[in-house]
Amino acid sequence: MSVVSSPGGTGTVVGGAADGTAAGVPHVLDNPALASLTGPHARFAERRGRVLRYPVDVSPWLALPDEPDARDWADLAALAGPGAEVPLPGYRGELPEGWELTLRIEGVQFVDDGLAAAPDAEAVRLGPADVPEMLDLVERTQPGPFLPRTVELGTYLGIRRGGALVAMAGERLHPPGWTEISAVCTDPAFRGEGLATRLILAVAHGIRERGETPFLHTSAENTGAIRLYESLGFRLRRRTAFLAARTPQRPADDRTAAPVPSPR
């Protein structure tokens, strides 16, 4: 197993052969939001210069270039607005003057390395009509960001008991050839029944059916989830970090975010 520095200072790549990573060669999972917003999720992209983001009611993920310069930071500040808190997933460099670090969580990225993916007869497809229940479940279980339009990013599956939504999992980032599994959560009253495992494998099955490979992120301190993912057949690809920072208080100029045209 080799260990190489990842581009852009975004973490540590572990291994390499299974996901095509080689020393010194960028991989789409090194900057997955950028690969998503310039690829399969281009229809969601709002941009200013080289900075891209999802609409604020879809996902908090945004994408800086691998090596952002002063112009990129200025564009991000203008895009977000003065004094706004913005996520900086994967960024490990220094913040520019005037920016304030507000959050830092060490994270890990896992990739499919032998999942026993399979459909689940009890899992149902969730859509816009289910969003109020999905938001309620997320509020009670805190799996990570899930917003009113996150369901538009991909397939979300749920399990109901007595008509109530008690577990769900779905798709978020979508770099070419890969799809992230996210929002894995189970109502506390129904934990221990293996519902999360079943939904992860069912979502992974749909990803595999498209000829893509599942991956996911979690906190490095979430040892219970990490044990589960490893037992299912996920392999640690890299260590990363989830940061948030507050933009400078000075006002941005009057350029506004514009959608990125979809590739033809």
C-alpha cells in the first residue's frame, strides 16, 4: 500500500490501484465537488470566476480550484456575501487575511472495494413529497447536511414502518464515474435492525447498475460508522478535513452568481 500527497493539499491518498490514483496524478475524488459541478451536476452550478457552488437550498458543498489564488478567494467572498459562513471541504491551506476559521472536522473518504450491493424489497423511492419527513428525520438523527432540495441530487431510498419514515440513505456528489452515498440515518427507536446497512447496499446497487462506483465521507471520529463501512466492503481512500470559515466583513462587488452552462 502506497501513501502519496494529494493535489491541492486536500489530504492523504491511501492505496491507489483500485481507484486509478497514482502518485502526482489528480483524481476526481480529490476535489469531488468541483468534478461534480463541472460534470454530471453542472445543471446545479452557480459560479463566479473559478469558484462554483450548489444552490444554497440544495447543498452546502462548494468548489475551489485545487490551488486557489487571491482572485478565487475574492470571488468566493463576493459569491457568499460579507460576513457569511462558507464550507471549505477538503481545504488544508492557509486562510487569507480577513477570513475567520469557524469549524474544523477531520474526515475520511471511503470507496467501494467489494460491497455486496443488492436491492431491498422494503426500500421505497423518496421524492419531493417526502421532503418534510426527510428533514424531520435528519433533524432528529444529524447525519449531516440535508436541505429542502437535496433530494434532487440523486436517488434517495427510505424504509417506512407504520407509514412513518424511519430510515433513509441517498446520493449526493456525483463526480464522473462515481456517486457519493450520503444522508444515511435511522430513527433511534429502530436502530440495531440493520436498516442503514440495507439502505447503503440498496443505494450502492443503483449506483453500480449505472456503471459507477460508490464512495462516501464521514467524520474521522465517527468510529462506529467507520467500522460499519469497512465491514460492508468500503476501503479508506484518503483522509481529509471539513472546514468552514467566515468571509471578510467588507462588501463584495456587484457581480452575481451565474449558472454554469451544461456541457453539450
